[in-house]
Amino acid sequence: MNKNKWYKWEVLILLWFAFFINQADRQAFNVLLPLIKSDLHLSDVEIGAIATVFNVVYAFLVPIAGYVGDLYSRKWIVVLSILFWSVATMFTGLANTLLVLVFVRSIATGGGEAFFGPANYTLLASYHKETRGLAMSIHQTSYYLGIILSGFLAGYIGQFWGWRATFYLFGGVGLVYGFIMMIRLKDNDRVSNKNKKIQHVKFLDGLKILFKIRTALALTIAFSGLIFVLVGYLTWSPTYLYENFGMSLSEAGFNSMFYVHIFAFGGVIIAGKYSDKIAKRNPEKRLLMQGLGLLCAAPFIILMSMTNLLLLVYVGFAGFGFARSFFDANTYSVLYDVIPIKYQSSASGVMLMIGFGVGSLSSVILGYLKPIVGLSFGFSLLAAVWVICGILLLIASKYWFKSDYEKVNNPESLNYSNDTNQI
């Protein structure tokens, strides 16, 4: 590990900007949907299918990426994934048919991003232990800002220079940043050396670990519900404002993202700050915060989707964003509290696989429902998903977390390093 005690904060900054670019690239496509749909003469179901294939590819590859992250340099996995998805983003601007768009956007870009997630989170976690909640929360703000700024910039560039120019620009920025990461980012040598002393992780063990720990399984189910709602919202909310409230493309792209994510930005900082404090005495309270966050967000989903008043739509956006941030701030801190260190990247990959596999369905489902019942009713149905997931997390916090946490943090109680079947 770098002897400079401040380097862990540089790692946070480096990964913050990488995640910012990652989310900006991803959300730009959603903002530009009306232009892409018109130019390539696509239907709502075809548009939804592109997003669905993207998430299916991501879900298929991410457990492999997690396993690779437990065996090889996480720095180089992060760097190469940035370069790969940035090239694919640039090629998205060349797409002229549905098939080409599916390949470069859904398969190439989704495949590149899949390898980023597990290595990104586990590398950051390896540098932060006592400050993990705060670091993860600050890192999460890049997701919010990336979506906000890309919503505005993608819409603005698309309106004046065309949707293709947006992908050329965003992909080019990612390429430049990939080379910066190549120079500045370092693996955590202390953790790398520790992992060398233990046996290699078996791929099937890495897949099974998540299903053998009740808290991790409950978290994964809730995470899947989170992604299901967010994919649907991110894919269709710009179109919702564009069609229902007569906004321009840049206005719809900005407003659909700004209120949700600026309030989530504030919420995740608050949640991260206090989750580290309460976790010192009661680590199970992180799960409690997540469950309550989803339950509190559900009424705001209904409000933003069922009102005809734009002001109330924005209130719904704000409450939805603020409440869900309490889930975001604690996801990986909770997961790594109950997963042994040698399996953390693999477990991250499996959780992301399931989450995005389930989440991928929402965009095409809402695309199917749109001409039948409208986006307003489709959005309102999403609230029930978060109510169910919130209740599940409250149960896990009360009945399962303590036992699972003690097994990992008291090694003498169970020897995880020898056989996952002992879990």
C-alpha cells in the first residue's frame, strides 16, 4: 500500500471521476431516446429492448468480472474497462440500424462497463475501512452528478449538433481519462499480498457465497428491486417530461435528473456520515437505514407519476431522490460486512448480475405499457416494488445480520477461507 496516508483519498477522487464518466455515458443514451427513435424509425418496444439487452449483457458478464477481480489487478481491470466502454460509446455515434445500435450500445458498452463495477468498489473498499461508509457515499455522488450533467449536456448537444456528436464527445473524454488512470491509480499492495497467501477463489464458490448468507441474499433481492425501479425511471423519465409537459429535449433531460439527484447528493452525504458512526456500535443499523429509505421513497414515486402539476412532479422527484440515497450510501458497506474479504469482488459481481438482470426488464415492460396505460400509471406501479424490498431489509436487520456479521468478523467462529460449504 502507498505509504502516503492521504493516497486513499486520491484513490477516491480517481474512482469518483471514473464513475462520473461511466454514468454520464450511460445516461446520455436515455436522454437522447426521442432523437434516436425518430432518426432510426424505432418503436417504443425496440427502444426499451436496447436498454434491456444492455442490462442483460451487463448482468451476464459482471459475475465473471467479479471473479477476475478477486484474482488479478483491480487497477488494470478498471483502466481497461474505461478504455473499452469509451471506444464503444464513440462507435455508438456511427450506428445507423437497430442491430448496430444493439451491438455497440448494449453489447460492447455493456460488456465494457460490467468489468468496471466489482473492481471499482472492492478497490475503493480496500483503501477505506474505518471511513468506508463516508468514502462509498462520496463516491456515490459521482453517480448523481454524472446523471445530472449528462442529462443537460446530452440534450443540449443533441439538439444543436445531433445525437451522434454527443457519443463522440463523451467517448473521447473517457479515453483521455483512461490514460490518466493508467498513470495515477495503484492497487492496494497490502490487500494484494494478503490474498496471495490464501488459496485462489474457485469460480463456483464465488457464485455460491452470496446465496449462503441470508443478509447478503436479502440485500441482493432489495438491490434488484432498486435497480428495477431506477432503470425504468432513468430510461423513460426524460421522455415522460418531453411528451407530457411539452419540454424541450434539453429541459426534459435536465429536469428529469436534476431534482432527483441533487437531493440524493445531499442525502447520501448525510447517510454516509452517520452510517459510519452508528455502525461502530450497531452495524445492523445500516440495513435499517436502507429499508426505511425505500419505504419513504415509495409515496414520492406515486406523487411524481400521478400528478398533473409540474411543481408536485418536482417535489416527487426530490423526495424520491433523497430517500433512496439512504440505500445507496450503505449497499457495499453492508455487503462487505457479511462477506469474507477473499470473496468480496465475486460477491459484488453476483449481486450486480442479479440486480441488473432483474432491472433490465423494467425498461421494456414500461415500453410495452406506455401505449396501453401510459407512463404515469407504469411509474406508479414501481412503488410497490420498493415497499416489498424495504420490508425485507427490516426483517434482515432484525433477525439475520448479527449472526452473519459475527461469522465474518470473528474468524475463529467459522473458517471461511477453507470451504464455502461451512457457511
